Amino acid sequence: MAAPENATAPEKAWYYIFRVLCALIFLFLIGPILVIIPLSFNAEPYFTFTEAMLSFDPAGYSFRWYEDFFTSDEWLRSIRNSFIVAIFSTILATVLGTIAALGLSSRFMPYRSLVMAILISPMIVPLIISAAAMFFFYSKIELAQTFVGVILAHTALGIPFVVITVTATLTGFDHTLTRASASLGADPTRTFFRVILPLVTPGVISGALFAFITSFDEVVVVLFLAGPEQRTIPIQMWSGIREQISPTILAVATLLVLLSITLLTLVELLRRRSERLRGMTPG
Amino acid sequence: MSTISSGPRPADYPNRRPEEAVAEPTVMTTADGTPLKVSLSRKLRRSKIKAMLLVAPLFVFLVVSFVMPIFDMLSRSVDNPEVPTELSRTVAAIEGWDGEGLPPETVFAAAFQDIKEGAQNRSIGRVATRLNYEESGARSLIMKTARNVRNAEMPANAKAFLIDIDEDWGDPAIWHVIQRESDPYTLSYYLAALDMEYNAQGEIVEKPEYMQLYVDLFIRTLWMSLLITFLTLLLGYPVAYLLANLPMRISNLLMIMVLLPFWTSLLVRTTTWIAILQSQGVLNDMMVAVGLISDDGRLQMIHNQTGTIIAMTHILLPFMILPLYSVMKTIPPSYLRAARSMGASQLYAFRRVYFPQTLAGIGAGGILVFILSIGYYITPALVGGQSGRFITNFIAYHMQSSLNWGLAAAIASILLAAVVILYLLYNRLVGVDNMKLG
């Protein structure tokens, strides 16, 4: 999309100004996330670029904050906790969400939009409200300050993402395929595993990844619901920012950015695969 | 479906020859002889049940793990167990009091017994705290009395005895409060959340100016959320337009720049803004280096409203761009070209042809960003300072520090009501079924 050849001078000027504006907005979006990466290699305990860093003096850079991170018991325990909570809640949310999505995408499902609205609600209700509500309720049934409580809470928060992505995949699903499979002699189980599942798998996996990152990144509910035994990475960062701010947080942040780049790439690849399978162009 | 399941009736075929109409099989049947109508409705019912059974496990799970807690919290905002249970005798005795002067001796005697019992099983603190929400000083009054009556025998004149311990018992105010809060349900948490209170006559009035807090905070939360929504629209619209009109290969690449922040941890994005905006941070250093500001003139851009607005605009921007993009993607470029070929200027064509078609996207993105924004807690708490606090920060404060859970629940319920209304609006406008991610 170059500037049209018959454009008038002010139109051409606007065309380039528009491009520059958009570039600045993209910089605003991505810049802050990229800035944190070099800062995390700072040799000094500062949150800004030092003279040595700016002159590309190797002495200005170091791995000390990464070392700090990987040798700290507290951080390592929080990584373990984060993975335990995220993995279990992702499995639960994905299994329950996928089965429900199969029902929701059936045209015989009664009260479909009402049910859907309820299933999506954990995504809409402000986290602080969910956290407060879950704290009251889970304390009553003695699930507060336990891994089970945190996992159940995160499952609830991850469910909308699974439901949305899997129903979206199923909406584009061509139901003649199941009939074709049945007419060729496959029983419903075989049809499910050999026809339906391969087609919806990309949707299921990206739903699962959404659920995973939701749990992995969640602070507020853990803050209210978890005891000292269940401290996760976000909680560790949260208290780090509030209390003793050290560039170790920047090292953690950089690692988390790498994680999100990996997950994003996975989701993109899956989305394209899913669209290719359904005979649509990627985009 | 309905036309098939109701089945063809003989009357639907008036042109048949008489002998055929008399012939038996007027009801269509399936191979095994059941009427088609019955068979179809059975099949339909079975599909319905099958769909519901598939949804049921998740639905039950979510009701137990999420919906019930929410309703539990809502009930907590009106729940008022302390006075009726801890001061049960007093509540029964004070029921008939007309509110004039001081209550009769029986009420004082009941109060003596209640407080004594509460002091002995150490449960009096709850009701003392509860009454203190209504009448400041009530906590120390009750606790002081509890210490004094703990081992005392029932005096002949309870009235004189209590007033002797603390003269506040001689003030009708505390008795009015006890009488008012003797119901198992109360509105006083909601009143407190709306900066109102009962006056001495029991009427609902506004709190004195210097005690008002929450209404201003609600308004500030709404105002800042509106501003943030507007800023995301301002920044998101051009980007969405560009992405929707570039060739697919390039726009897919640029889309990563929108999606990466979306996938990056909220805390990482907040941390990064602290690193950039703080007074010894990257932005201030850069401005000092190029001589834009002096070293002592470093700008305070964080721990105030500015910081909250910048960070939240950044965090919520993808939620505006994505819905806008998906709407703009469906607008054929030929419309704009047609308008231009008929003599419309670029601006006019945009204003009259393109912009109206994007209104749905603006509505969807705007409501989404606004909903997310008014409920935000983490970012305002970390970068908001005093002036950038949201109403959510006070929910957290009453949950964790002041432990006034009733008030926390009442504020949360009001906020929840606002969110639900917006959610219904969003549902009407976009439909939750059409929500897309990534």
C-alpha cells in the first residue's frame, strides 16, 4: 500500500504522517517490553541504563540478577508453585471446557446464550471481586490457603478462555464430515477420535495455553487465597515491587517475556493450522 | 424443525383422490413403525439432553467454584449477625423502646448480662467492632464495660452501674444504634459505601464533607476509566486501520506487536513502566541527557494519576485494537474508493462512509476496555500512589487491612452491579458468542 500515484500533495503528506504516527504507537506498544531485556543485564542495582551500558562496555553488563534468581530458594519455590497451580488448573479447565463446548455448539442446546453468559462471567467480573468472594467462600469450606483452593479458583478463571476458543473452532466445523464418517461405517467414538478431535485440537490447545497463561500470570486471587506455602511467581514479583525493589525482578520479567513469546508463537501456529484444516486462508 | 416434527396431516393434502385419502397410512412412520412425529421429537429431546449433559459438568463446577462465592459475597454485604446474636437479650428488651430519652432499666440489665457473657467467652470484640462502624467510640465503650462487668454480680440498678462505668451509656445515641442494628440484615454497609449515615433521628443523611470518600472514588474510577478508554481508542483506531488495510503478510507481522503485550505478564508490563517512568528511570534520564529538563527538574510521572493512566492505556490497548481490527477487516475498500470517485474529499469519505461502519467495533472495544478498566486493581495499586487509586484499592484495603468485610462486600457489590450492566450491554451489542481471542 504505497501512496497512490494520483494523490495530491496534502494527501501524500497525510499518508506519511499517518505512517509515522502508527510507527510511534507500535513503539509505545512494544518498546516498554523490549526495554526491560537489556536492563536486566545491568551490572549495577539500578533500574536505568548506566554510563557503562550506554558505551557498550562489557563491564556494564552482567548476569548477576539471573544468578540471584536461580540461586534464591524463594524464587525457585515460587516457580515450582506457579507450575503446579497452572498445570493442574489448565488440565481441569481444558477437559471441562472442551466437553462443555461440544454441548454448547450443538444447535439443540437450550438457553444457549444464558448459559454462555454465565460460563464467560469469570472473565468479566473484576478480579478483585472474584478474589474477595472466593476468599470468603473458600475460607468457609476450608479451602483457603491450600493448593486445591488456588487450583479450583484458577480453573474457574481459565474456563472462559477454553470455552471461547473451542466453541469458535466448532462454529466453523463442517458437520457433514461426521455424517460422512458415520456413513462410511465409523461408530461415534471412532468418529470423535478420528474426525472431530484432529479438527478441534488446535482450538483446544490454544484454549489451554490461554488458561495456562491466565493462571500463571494471576496475582489478585492468589494474593487473597494463598498462604505462604502457595506463593507463586506473580506474588513474589508483587511483593518485590512493593517492598525491596531489586533488578532481580527485571531478570524474572525478561524470562517471562521469553515465555510469552513462546506461547504466542505456539498459538499463532495453531491458529494457522486450524484455519488451513478448515480450508481458510490464514489471517 | 417445527414443520417437520409436527408431521403432515391428511388435511394438508386436499387434492388427493378420495380412495387414497381413505387408505390407512395417513401417519408417516419410520422403518420400525413408530410415527415419524414421535420418533423425531424423541430424537430432538435426546439431542437436547445430550447437549445439556455435556455442558452440565462445567456448569456445576462453575456454579460451585465461582457463582456461589459471588452470591455469598453479595449476602455478606447485608448480613448483620453480630448485634442480634451477641446482644440477644438486649435486642429483645429494646424492641419496645419508643426511642425517647434513655431506654428502661430492663434494657440496661439485659445489656449487662449480654456484655458479661460476651466478655467471659471472649466474643464481645466482634460486636464492639461492629458497633464502632456505626458510632465511633463504641468499641472502646464496649470493651471498657466488658472488662468491668466480667466478674461483677448483677447490680440492683444496672442503669446506674453502667453509666458509672462510662457516661456514654447515658447518651441515647448508643442505644439508638443498638436498636437500629438489631435486625439480622442491615443496609448500613451500603450507606457507608455511598458516604451516607443515619443521623440521631434515624434518618438517612449524607456524611459530613470531611468524612466523604467513596463516592468521589467511584466517580474518579469512572472518570479515569473513561479517559483510558478514550486514549486507547485514539491510539488503537489508526493502528487497527493500518493493520486492516495492509497486505496480509505485513499485517500478520505487525499484529505480533499487538499480541505480544497481550500475552506478556501484567506484572512485567507494570514493572517496565516503573523502570521507565520513575524519577531515576529511563525516560527522565533520556530527557536530562538531551537537555529537555534539568537534573533537579525530573518529572514525577509515577505513583500518581499520570502513571496509572499511561500504564493502563498501554496494558488495555490490545483489547481495543483487536475488536476494531476484526470489524475493519470486513469493510470492503471499494466503498471508500466509490465515495472518492464520486467526488468526496478524503476526510469527507472517511467521516461519512468509513467511520460509521466502524461504530460497532468502537462500541465493542470501548465497553470491553471500560469494563476491564473500572475493575483494575494491580496496576493502580503499584503505580497509582495516592491520586491514582481506584475504588478497587479500597476493596482490597477493607479486605486485608481494616478487616471491615461487610463494607468491602458492599463496595464490591456496587462495582459488580456496574460491571454486570455494562456486560449485558456488551452482550446485546456484540454477543458473548462472538467474542474472539488473539
